[in-house]
Amino acid sequence: MASPDTDELATVPFATDATDATDATDATEAPGAETAPQQRAEPELIEPEPAAPEAPARAKDGGRWWRGFTGSLAAGLVVLAIGVLVVAGIDLYTGAPGPGPVLLVGHPIAAALAVLAQRVADRRNGLPAVGAGVAVVLFTASALTLFWLT
């Protein structure tokens, strides 16, 4: 069974773009009416903006490695501080001798300073990032030296 829609599809050629489709429907809707010739709009060519020059791959990898290294040191200090606090809690509960007050205060302070310096290293570029990374290394070295090697 044929419907008016399928009859129209059988008699109207397929349009190749949007302007042809409007021309074809206009011709079928008003067979006796004159239609004004429509001008085809030329598509605008949009040129992409030139990309900013990229840093050499070697410099990118060095910065990524340095930030990863200092981030690992800061995270290690946080884990060490949590471990010292957990051991102190267990020792307090069991009555066993545990870490002294210097260790209980020093480790969280060193970890907090290292994490803050690492945040600066992650959010900045250039000399401030390098300085903050060096600070993370110094906080880690000083915490290990003062609290574990003495």
C-alpha cells in the first residue's frame, strides 16, 4: 500500500546538500509557482590558530621526573609520619616504650612542610618549582637525619 510520503519519495530526486533539498521541496509544493534562484552560500574556511611552540621533549621529561621524585619523597614522609603516630598510639595503649615527643611532633611537621613545598613545585614552573623541589628534598633529608640517624 502506497502512502503520499512514499509516492513523493519515488518521484523527487534525492538532494545532495541542504540547498538542493529546499529547491526540491519548493518545486514539489508549488508546481506552478515561480521560484527565485537561490544562491549557494560558500562555506567559510576557518584557519586554525598557530600552536604555541612546545618545549623540547627532554625538558618536559626532566621536569616530570623531578616532580615525580619530589612528590614521592613528600608522600613517603606523610606515610612515615602516619606510621610513627600509629606506633605511638599502639605503644600508649599497650604500655610499651615508644617514640619520644620529638619524633611525634617532628615527623608530622616535616611531612606538612614537604607537602606544602610539593604543592608549590606542582603548580609553578621554572625557578620557583625547582626551589620548592629542593625544599622537599631538604625536608626529607633533615627529617631522616634528625629523627632516625641520631
